[in-house]
Amino acid sequence: MHLWYITRKFLLLSVLLSICVCSAQAQEKVELHLVAVDLARTIQKSSTAPSATETSILVVDFNETQGPTSQLGHALAGEFSDSLQQVGHGLVILTRDKLEQEIAKNNLPEGLLLDSSATKCYASRLGADIFVAGTFELAPAGVVLTVDAWRTESRKTIFRQEGIVIPMTNSMTDLAAKPAPPVPPVTIHETKVWVSRDHPPLDDEKVVHFPAGVDAGYKYPSCVNCHPASYSDDATIFQVQGTVHLKVQILPDGSVSRISLIDGPPCGLIDQAFKAVEHWTLNPAKAPDGTSVAAEVPVEATFSLY
């Protein structure tokens, strides 16, 4: 009798624990499911297209606002995408394969999908009508999530829901403890050259190339009026930072004649760097005897939000 009683208590306790775990997992899914339902309704109400037209949705990994990035953000975004696909009639979630095809077709930067900030800048070129992102932090009550959605063409927010509390499950705790793979910066390498109409560039053999020219006794050009580049709208909205590396030819009169791109971050920052440097005026490079010479120099335009 004593052994039967203990066994019965153990079985009852096991059942209760199983119910608690399943309940927590169900609550997690219900919370995200309800948010997906609200977003689907909002998209359908705000759509100006005919009802038969499909709306393409791009959902990126959710970002943690505190601490190192874990694998939980990817899992939450995946589950939210699944829920949105199930409840949204006429909504199409863009798959990774489809996005990779668009990247190749539009000659967009490699590795773009690894960086959610950079992906936002190119969402419309990736075929997305709606862009969905989320941020979250871990709290004693569970995961506190915020979900945002906006139209890619107008950049207008159509949905924002804050304070979504998702109780932690064992699987979520495990994912939160696993670091996400490091994300390399998205860098654009392409042939981009600006040539001045008023001050045509010289042939390379007539130009001193820095930094090698320093060894021969030449002195770098110096700025007279070198205004820094302004942030692009997209980079400001989507919090993109980085450094644009250029090669700039400067004539003996101090004017900029040619700008060539080495590499730089996405979201319009390269164009902003070119626009700024086009209008620079400088003191020209100097030969060892003090005469002015044409020179090609490396130039960096750094964009930082902090």
C-alpha cells in the first residue's frame, strides 16, 4: 500500500508538471498567434490594393535590446512568421530562398539577410510590401516583446504593439543561452566612380599616389573646406553605421577631379559620402621642392549614430 501510494503521488505530480509545461508552451504560441491575428487584420484594413492581390511580408529576426544577441530572436521571428502565414488570407511570407533570388537578381550586397538593419533598407527591392521587425528583452515574467510593421514604399508604420509578455519555456531558455552567430557588416564592393566635368582628372602616371608618395618626400593635401557627409534618411531610420572608403584625385589647384569607391556600408551612405567629397576644396599635395602636384589619396567617411 505504501509503495502504491508513493507511485500514485509520483504519477500525479508528473501529470501536473506536464500540464504546466504544455500550458506554458501553449500560452507562448497563443500570445504570438494573437499578435499575428491583429497584424493580419491591420494589413488587410490598410491595404489599398484589390482584395485579390497578394501582400508580401518580410519578417526579420527579432533583436534583443539588452545583452548579447542569442538564438531566441531567430526562433521568435520564425514562429511569428508561421502564425502570420496561417491567419493572413492573401498574405505571403517571403522565404529565404525567394529573398536570395531577389538579392541575386537585383545585384544587392551579399550577406544582406544576416543584418536586419541593412535588410530594411532594401525591403522593397526584395519584393516586400510590408516589413516586420521585433525587439525584446528578458524579464522575470518572461520575454517582453515589441512588434512593428510598416509599408516599405511609404516608410509609414501601420502597426506597433508593445509589452507583449511571453512566458519562458524550457526551449526558449535554452535558445536564450545560446549566442547567435556573429553578423559580419554588410559591405558594398562595386565599381562606382564620379568624374568632375569642370576639373577633368589626369592620367595615373601624372599623379602622385598616397600613402606611397610620403616615402618620396611628398606632402599630403590638406583641407580648406571639407564638410562631413550627412546621414541618409534610410540609414538614420534603420540605424546603420559604418565607414566609406574612397580614393580621391586632387588636382594641383586643390579641386577634386575624381572619386572612386573602395567599399562602404549600405543604405545610401556611399552616395552621401560621394556628395560631400565632390564639393571639397583643399590645399594641393606638395612635391619635395614645394610645388603643387596632382595626387590620389585615400579618404574615409565615417558614419556613426553614437
